[in-house]
Amino acid sequence: MRFLVVLMTLSLSIAVNAKPLKLAISPAFPEPFDRYEEVPNPNATKFDNIKNKRQHIMVLAKNSTPSRYAAWQALVEHLQKKSGIEIELQPFASRLAFELAVNKGEFDLVYLDPMQFVTFKRHPGYNAFVKRTAQPIRSMIVVRNDHAAENVKQLQGLRIAFPSPLDFGGSIVPRESLKRLEIGYQAVFKASSSEVLQAVLAGEVEAGATRIEDFKGEDLSTQQKLRTLWNTPGFTPFALAAHPRVSFFTINRLQRALVTMDNSEQGRAILADIFVENGFETAGNGDWHDVEAIDLESLNQAPSQ
């Protein structure tokens, strides 16, 4: 009798998921970027070797960089092959359009930034099932190479630029981290991390905050004109979550396919393009307690100087 119940449950699960699962990725997730690699300097001389000068240079890696859609489509194809579950990647939209659709429960699977997840797990009830392994979200605060500051406390009362107030990695994380250190500053908001870095280079602000991924995506000449003053503490990363209508059996199969991706060279290559360095691990809704402790209303008030 128990066997028949299990069989009927499995059959029902397959019937419920007969249509492709709709997967959407938060537009807050960064685009893949061109990678630089260190190679021997072909113009180095013996004299340079003695003086320890320019023995290596940075050049663009030879592998082509996929678009964000292509990077995630590669993941979808891998999951379909390994799990046997059909998945349809939804086109990327604006942040507002994406969040409205998530709020209506239009997607079966969503990859959400931490603040989005703690919102949408309440309604319509998305449940996290994987996250990056040992790779929290960190931000960095940068200054020009010629800036006098030697530590982040020396930015007290100065102008610091941030991307949009809703940018979790580039704005919420560094502002929350500065708040915990009780460092006051004058906040200047820009439309993107690129604009933040340009404001620092132009001397419009003394420092700028950005996601590490966004900084690495900048032109090498821009990176070399800036130095990292501080890396923030880490926060629980993006959540891959499922709508309550997705069956336990489907989630279990997807989990198995995801957490074993870094076992193969092909899987690791796919993960690299979506900024996953150590593979995925299983996750539960309670893993984002550090994000839930952030008081956005207080954070968005003008910081004391």
C-alpha cells in the first residue's frame, strides 16, 4: 500500500511539472566580464629581472566572454541534462518588472539577491534550496592611488559614492558595514558602479563603494588607478529559490544536479561565468538571518558625520 502511495505521489509530481519550469535571474546579478591574466612580459630584460621590474604583465584572457543570458542558458542546459527536468529561462527585464513578476509568483525558480529573497520568502513564499559555497557577498571601498587615507576610519565625514540604494552588494552591504563601525560620511549616489569609480577618479568624492565583481569588470586602466582601502565583512549570497508549487521531488533532483556541478571541468566552466567559485551547496530559508537583521529604513537615513 505504501508503495502505491509513493508511486502515485511521484506520478502527481511529474504531472504537475509537465510544463517547463520558468527560471528568472534577478537583474541585480552582474554581467560576466572580460578576464585578465598574468603572463610573462616578452619585453623584460635581465636588468629588469635584477630590479624586479615588469616581469609579468596583465593581458585579456583568450576565452570569449558570454552574455549574461548565454551564461545562464548554459546552466539551464546542464541542469536539464543532469536532472531530466525541462527549464525555460525567462528574458531579463528591469528590476521593477522582475520584482513585480516575482511578487505575483510568475516564476517557478528565481535567483534572488539576499534582500529580495528575505522579502519574497514571506510572500508569495519562495523557498531557498541552494546558494554559493563559502563565497559570501563582499563589497570594497576604493580610493585613488594618491589618496592619503590608509584605513577606512580615515574616511570619517568625507564623501563616499555608492551605486543605487537598492544595489545589495554595491550599496547596502558597504553602508551597513560602515554603520556597524560607526563611521559617518557624506553619501553620494550614482547610477552604477562605473559612475562611482569615475567619480572617485575625477575627485568628485574621496572614496567609492562597489561590488568586487563590478570592479573586476572595469577596464584594466581604471583598476590600476585605484586601490582597495577596505573589503567589507561577508553576507550570505544570492539564493536560488523555488515557488511553493514546485514539488519536493523536483527540488531534490535540481539540488543534486547543482551541488555536483563542480565535479566536472564543464560544470566548473559554467559556474565561473555566473560568479560561483566553489560550487553550490544546499540552503534553507534560515541561512539569511544576517540579511534580515539589516534595518533598511534606518540605513537609508542620512548617516551621522
